[in-house]
Amino acid sequence: MSQSISPSLPNYAPPAAKKAAADETRHELQEAIQGSNQIIASARTVLAIFPDTIIIDRAKVTVIKRQFFRMAEVMSVRIEDVLNATCTLAPFFGTVTVVSRVMNENQTTTIGNFWRADAKRIKRILQGYIIALERNIDCSTLGTRELASMLERLGADNHPDA
């Protein structure tokens, strides 16, 4: 007994429909790739032989910790999974701490020593992005520079000592 695929089955799609779905998927993936390559902000630690880096793009936060030549620990977290961003400031330097949700657990990553202004800027942009996502604000229509500026203003601490 042979079984044939019936057009009435829910998983059946004619070849033309599959091609159209594949083209749509390809287009959506290309847009996602292009968006993930647009860096909103980045900073590199100072006074280190092997400087660490933090990069914020439209899709994720990437922390690169270097231990030796051509050796690095790279951690990427989706923007949606970042719960909080804080910074610790000294007279000239600062560190940034990112708290993210990973498998229903909180993970804390601290990176520094950045210049003080860089640590504050990274923290403000991350905090602004968190607020924008919580309010369901679509950030995809803004240019990268404008987005960075607006997120930094949104995430700014309105306290004179900050």
C-alpha cells in the first residue's frame, strides 16, 4: 500500500508556495544580518596589554575578554535578555556591569577599565535600550547615530552626581 501526499493535509504546500516562503525567509534573514552589523556603541578598555571590548548593536551586546594574543572569550546576549546595566565610576576610569537573563537565571558580566566617559555612555545606551524595549518602541526605523543619541538620553541618570 502506498501513501500519497494529499493537498488537503495541513503540511502540504505546492512548490511555488514553498519558494515564496523561502524567498521571504531569506529576505528577513538578510535584514536581520544587516541590522546586527550596525554598531550603536562600543568601547575598549584602556591601560591593558590585551584590551577587552564591549559592543552594542541593534540585536545584541557582545563582550570580548582577551587573555593573550589571539585568545578571547566572547559572550553575546540578545538585547531583549539584558535586564540591567550599571557602571562603577572612579575619577578617571569606570567599569560596566551587565545583568542578563540566561536560561531563567541571572548572569552578571563586569568589564572595565574604560575611560569614565565611555563607561557612562555604554551604561546609558544599554539602559535606554532596555527602557525602549519594555515600552515596545520600534527602534529599527532610526539611523544608528540618531538611535545612539536618543537611547543615551533615555538611559541618562537625571541626578547631578551621576
